[in-house]
Amino acid sequence: MQLMPVNTTDNLPLTQQTILIVEDEFAVANDLRTILEKAGYLVSGIAFTVAEALELNRLQKPDLVLLDIHLKGSETGIQLARRLTEDDIPFVYISANTNSSILEEVNITKPYGFIVKPFRERDVLVALEIAHYRHAHRIEVRIRQEQTLQIAITDALSEDRDWDQRLLKVARLYQPVIPFDYFIVGLEKEKTLNAIRSCSFFRIGKDEYQTIWTDNFLKMTGLTLEKYHRIRAAVPYDGPAVYNDGDFEEACRQNPLKQLIAKTFKLESNLNMPLRTSQNGTFFLSFFSRQPNTYSSEHLQMLERLSSSLTLTVERLIAFDEIKRLSEQLRRENTYLQEEVKTGANFEEIIGTSPSLLHVFKSIEQVAPTDYTVLILGETGTGKELIARAVHNRSSRKGKALIKVNCAALPPQLIESELFGHEKGSFTGAADRRIGKFELAHGGTIFLDEIGELPLELQPKLLRVLQEKEIERIGGKGPFACDVRIIAATNRNLQVEVSAGRFRADLFYRLNVFPIHLSPLRERKEDLMPLATSFLKKIAKKLGKELTSLSEESSQLMKNYHWPGNIRELEHLLERAAIMATTPIVSIVEPLEMNTQPLTEIELGTGPKPFEQAERENIIAALKLANYRIRGKGGAAEILNIKPTTLEARMARLDIRRDK
């Protein structure tokens, strides 16, 4: 690049350009005037203060300004530089100050050059020529730089990495063009369930950042999650804006959340750019700086120019992620439903015409179309799962999965992971991310069977799901929305459990929105024979036998029996009789009269005992009777009319060893 010709009679600039000198040292300013006039420039004036420079600029707008940083008066050359930028006047700094903090402020203003004192004539002329060239080609250069930035941001967001890693890369890309000390980026008001898509980054080094999630921010500020949500809901979203000095202070007074951020991280200016997406909410870019005058209209204009392409990129990525999420959920639902088909339900349809059962039907029809929580109460074996399925199938969620969880069948240390999932590495043995049952049931229904067995320490987390409609994986980076209808069931008296301190009262009242009571089979004997006939037909088909009816004697025995195991016991009894049947007429060969009372009454007598003591003694008695065998015919689980996995879980909870 050739230097501008010097001012000789034979070699003058083709177009004489004006230069304003802003320098508070007279000798330096005079040297600059001499160099410039010798080279053929026209010096429009010399100013010692910002006020003088602004007045000279008003009288005659220069082509370029040579600008010292430290000037007479209260204002600095850096403050003047911002005003020159607004007037589209290029400027070159001249200073002996190369302090790193000063240079950082200088770099924010985007000068066209920097000349270090003491300088040579050639230094000045080269810097001026480069500045003129850069200014003349600034639009072309700006377009090229913005295109490069746009491509880099699109690539960063499209990488196959976690969202926080993508957003951190975006933050690093913005830092050279829009410097910040604190940066909030991501999607707000998202309608989909997938992982949290917004976080913030606090600069702790030249290129080092601390990732701050909502829970980190709450710990730093001492806010509760509920208060944070209340403040967030009350504060309107900022539009595109620059907040410096007094504007920033006023914005903080009107926005308590912004004020809290500023106070926590000692911030003094802010640049805000929301990008409205078509369906998924608002993608926010909010830059904060510890300097009071960091951001300019030029920064805002650049973000506005990039906004359409960035919005399109975000919408496309959210759409791809949503497709991926739905595909994964569909795959998991298919796997779950395939397992359901293998295991099957205890019976295929609700059978009976007793008044109590007809009342249950009416209750199902009333509550099913709503999204209210349902609590199904009844003894073991009364068909609570079938009622839950009926509620789900008559609801608007019937197209989604009904996810079943037996709270008693899971070891206490695994229940939280089973319900809410966990992140990879969140605890020993967590080799992969696990999607919990609540997340799997998103958009559908979750059936929490034997809810009375849920450990006390996990009950607050379930309460939070009911209250906030949010869940959080173990080791997760924050809660996320979960649209699930809850149906719970128990054979325990939860009010007694609440009184005994084994069940939270607030959780009980949250679950007990619409209770449905299932009567035991002994209280609706008119349904006994229709159920038996239906079971025989199903069993005959399964065994490939011709089974037409029950013997008269067997029917009478069944009508006189107490049925402590209810419908489940009836089905198992008929299965055993059908297997042994040699004629189409099935006979019950078991001495039902010996089991006319529940086992607890046989083993424990009539005196009342504390619930856990009674339960423990009952299980031990059943184990002794079964010679300490849990599974199979005659095992303790069959005697107690519960699943073997349920019995094992209760034995672990009550610390009952499986030995003699």
C-alpha cells in the first residue's frame, strides 16, 4: 500500500482531506499539524477537550479525527469516540497509554487505528492511509465479517453437542465483536418438553467462562425458585435496546431481575436483542458489561442485521430437536407398549353390575374428560389398574401412553431415577442418560400404583411435580416442564398414614382431588359369578381346553368365601382349577373354608398393633408357612396375594432377612 503523497508543489493529494486533532498537549498537537499539512492534509482545528472537539466537529465535519485518550476536562477521548461513531466519522487514537484495561476499552470503540507516542512521521501517515482505506471499504468489510460470523454461529448451533456447549461456543464467537462480562443466551418460554435451552455465561478470564444455570443463579442470589418465577412473570420482556450509564440504572429500577443480575455480577451496561420465533417462544441475546458505556447503536444494528438468519437457524434446530425428541419418545413408548402386551392386564374388561361398581362407572365418566388427578382406593386385587386404564382410555390423552409405576416394587434407592430419570455420570453406575417415567409419559398419563409405599424423602419431589408441573433429572441442570396427568392408587388408608407421619398431608390433599373407591369382592357378591364365567372363557382359550362352567358345589363354595385377595385371587384360583380339570365342568379342589379370614387376622389375632409391626409379623408368618419360599405355588407371595417383587421390596424396607 502506497503512502499518501506529501505536500510538495509537484505532488499534492488529488482530494484534500480534513483532519481534526484532539490533543491536550500543545507540542504534540503542533507536531501533528506540521506533519499533516506537509503531507497535504487540511487541519480543521486543534481541540484540547471533548467539548471543543464537538464544537469544531459541528462547524466543519472532518474526514477523520486524530484522538488522544486522556484530555483536559471530565470527559475522555473514549467517550468522544462513541459520539464520532454515531456520526460515522472515522478516528485514530494517539496515546502513550498501553495499559491492558485501557486498551480493552479502546478496542470496544472499534477505532480505525492506534498510534503509540512518541511517533514518527511515517507512523502517522501510514495509520491515516490505512484508516481512510478501511473507512472507504467499511461496508464491504462489515458484510464480509458479518457473513463469517453468521456462518460460524450457525455451525456452532448445529453441532451434535449439548445445548450449553453450543451456546458457549456462540458466546465465544460474539466476544470479539460485542464484548461482554455476562451473557444470557437461549430460548425462553419454550413450549416443548426437551432439555433447558437457556443459560448464562460469566467471564472469569480472557477466554474462560463459568456456565450459570437457573439453580446456580438462585444459590448466588438467595432467591427461591417460586420467587424467581414470580419476578420473571411480572417483568415484561425487553425489546431491542442499548442501556448505558443512566439508561442502565433506570432499566434496573424498572426491572428487578435485571437489577439483581447487575448487583450480583457488578454490571453497568446492557445490550438486549430478543428474537421472536414462530412457535417456540423468544430466543434471547443479552450482553452485560462492567463498563458503563460499552454498547452502541452500531452493536444493536449489527444484531438486527443478523437477527433474521439467526432466528431461522434457531427455528430449524428446534424443529429438528423436537422431531428427534418425538422419535425417541415414540421408540420408548413402543418398547414400553410391547412389554405391556407381553405381560397383559389381569383381565380384559370391567365386569359386574353391582351398585358399587355402577357408581365407579359413573365416576369414571365424570372425571375422565378432565385433567384432574385421580386417587383410586381399594384392597389389593380389586382391579385398581384396570380402573386407571379406563380413566385414561376415556380421556383426551388416550392417544398417548399410560405409563405404569409400582412404587412398592422398586428399591428405594432407585425410585427417584425411575420416576424422574438421571444424567450420565450423576452417580456411580450412571453410565448413560436415563429418561424417567414422568418424561416418558409427557402428554399422556402416569399411573402410580401403591403410592402409599413411596418413601417419605421422595414425597416432596412428587409434590413439586403436582404443583409446578416440572421435573428435574438426577444430576440435571434445572427443571423442565412436564405435561402429565397423574392417577394414583393404594390399598392403604392414607389418612391413617398421614396421622402416623408416614405420608405427607400436603401430598395426600394434592392426590385426593377425585377419589374413586373400589369395593372388595366380598361386598359385591353379585359380580362374582359373571367374573368367574369370564375368567373361565379366557383360561380355556389360553389352555386350549373345553371348559364350560363351574360345578354347583364349587359355585357355592365361592359364594361363601371371604375373598381376601379379591378379583386377583379369584382369577388365580380358577387358573389352578382349570389346569387340573379333566372335564368341561370345573371343580374347585382347594379347601376355601380354611381361608375365610385375611391372613393377618389368622396370624395376629384380634388385638390391634402398629401398622409396620403388623405388616412385618404378617410377612414373617407367611415366610414361615411357605418354608421361606417367596415365589411359585405355595410361596409367601401367593399366600399374601401380592406380587413377588412387591413382597421383596417390602422385605427390604422392613429389613426382613430371607433365612430361618
